[in-house]
Amino acid sequence: MSGQTRQSVFLPADILLPQGCDWGKWSVVACDQYTSQPEYWQRVEEYVGAAPSALRLILPESCLDGPNVETDIIEVNNTMTRYLREGVFRTLPHAMIYVERRLESGRVRRGLVGMVDLEQYDYEPGSATPVRATEGTVLSRIPPRVAVRKNAPLELPHAMLLADDPEGTVIEPLAGRKGELEQLYDFDLMERGGRITGWLLDEAGLEHVSAALTALADPAACRERYGTEEVLLFAVGDGNHSLATAKECYERQKKLTPPDQWPNLPARYALCELVNLHDPSLGFEAIHRVIFGVEPQALAADLVAACPGAYFGEGEGHVLRYVHAGGEGCITVPHPAAQLEVGTLQSFLDGYVPKNGGRIDYIHGEDVTRRLACQPGNLGFLLPAMGKDQLFPTVIQDGALPRRTFSMGHAHDKRFYLEARKIR
């Protein structure tokens, strides 16, 4: 992997920021949050009202299966075009933004907004690209997202890339230079989102980032960290399916474009936020499962029957804890084939639900999981969190993790839409 290639993975972008609007009403949380809590999105709708907002430029995932989804997508695209025409945005050319997000907990998460080259990214298991998915991509989830993106003139990012940078060489030095940089925004986010502040990197900052990423991607450094010269520069922490959708849209455009023009396709790149895996604010939270529309006891019994040697109660092996309206308990799988509990459970559910009916949702927070699971006809599984120090070695050695293995913080800590970029 040449130095030039290493430096071209994460790049400055022509970033669009809203101007002359209420920042607090503009910025809304990632569309894949609160999918089983429509009351959240209703509160956001009422708060935003008629104000310019990223809410009008996204489609919450809870709406993807709705009866008016095609009309909703057209409305989103029309609003993007209107916002561009009306001058809602200003352009920051060839820009990166250093971001500090003060979470509700009081911790500060540091990040860097730029664009990733999708030629350097692959979501297929076993890929060897510098940017890889951390979870198995569900191909059936891509087409509805492609329908939203394929004709959109803009992208608004909620994908977060993780860098395994234990020495803090890329992002952390920027914090000491904040006083030298232009502050772009500083405001409170809605719905327990905390506060966000952003600074525009100057030329010295851009040069620092490029040099630090080049060093981080050095094959010798990778050999020391992972025992292989295979370079994994970034793992997708949040927004795996969002980035996979961007990749699919780019691959479609490549089929219609001569190869010598591929570098100039706006769709070749995707706006993301880069975060250090070792940022002290970054904790891995478990993502729990709730299965709707099932007979809880029957599903639990079928799980025991499907896993060799499994039994009700706690013992040695993978312990799967569940809760439903009739109570709670656990199932032990003594000789699991998967490395993680989530792998054992997801493998079973992926076969069970298509045959027996029901719907799986992936829930952040034990309290929400319990509340949903205790409704009649539902069953929830409470899963343990994965250690974040295992992420890069596992992706390198075993490929992508089971989907929705971990979450970087609570739902209200997720990335909020703020910046935009032209993709057509």
C-alpha cells in the first residue's frame, strides 16, 4: 500500500453547513435510532415545526416500511433541492471539521469530519480493504436505503469511522490548537443530545491529519499491533448500512461512467466522522434484541432445542438472558460455535423468524428493552457488552462481527445530522 494511497483514504471535502437557522432545530439524531419508539420522532416533529431542519432531509428508518415511503422519498429529495436553491447552506471548500461533542454524561467525544474514499472500503466479509464493516451487512436492508439515496442531491452523514490510535496521534493534537482555528458552531442538541462545537481545520491541521494517518497505516505498525501487515485503517463504528448504501450507489454509477472519470464522481466519496477507538468517552454498549409477535415460551424452548446441550438456567458457556410478560430467565449454551453471545443468539434468530414469524428489533438500553419485552407477545434478550479492545483484531482475524453486536453509547449519544455534501 503506497504512501499516496494511504493518504487518500480520508480526505477534505466541500462541506455544506446551514446558515441563518436555529442550529438546535436543524440538527437531529441518526435515522436508525428509536425505530420502535415513534413517540420520539413525533416529539422531534413538533419541536422542529416549520423551521429549516435536517429532519426534512432524512427518512427515519421507522418510515421505510410505511405506506407512503415513495412519496416521502420524493419529498425529501425535493426539499434538498429547495434548500440548495434558497441558499440554506454555505460551502466550506476542501474542509475538515474538528468536533467536540459533550455528551449528557459530561464526557467529551472528539471527532474529525471529512470524506472517505469508497474505493478503499468494502463491506463484504473477508475483505482486505483499509476501511471495513464491523458487522455483517444485511443485503435486504440496502435496497430501501438505495431508494432514498440514489436520486438525492445531498448526503447527510451519520456514519462514524473508528481509528485504532492508542497513542492519540491523529485527532487529539487538534484539541490543543482550537484557539487558532475558526469556530463554526457551538450549540445544544435536542433530546438529551448534549452540546456540539466545531472548528474549521487550517492548512497546518490538514497536513497534520494526512501525515498522522499515513503513519498509522504503515504496514510495519500494523504488524506490531496485529501480527499482520494487512492494513485495517478504519473500522465502521456506526452507520454500517449507511456506508454500504453509499458504496452500492457508487458502484451503480461506475457501471454508467468511463473508468477514467471515476475519481471525479461525487458519489465515490462519503462524508463521515472519524473517532479514535481509544477516546475515553467512547464506551461500547450492548445492543439488545426484542422479538415482536411471538409466543415467548415457545421461542425459548425452540432455542434450547436448536443448540446442542443447551438448557434453561445459568452455567458454563454462553448465557442468554431473556425477559417477557411472564417473567425472566436465562438459557445456557455450553459449547457455542460463535465467539460472542450475540453470535449464538443471532444465528438462531436468523433461522427462526423467517420460518415462524415475528419481527426483530435492535434496542439500545436495558430499560427500553425490558419495557418493550414485557408487552404481551414480545420476548427480549439482554446481551453483554463487547470489549472495544477486541474490535480491530476480531475484524482482521474473523471478518465482520454479527450485526448489531455493539453500540457506541446510548441512542441519544449517536451522531446528529449537521453537515451535508453534494453527491450529484
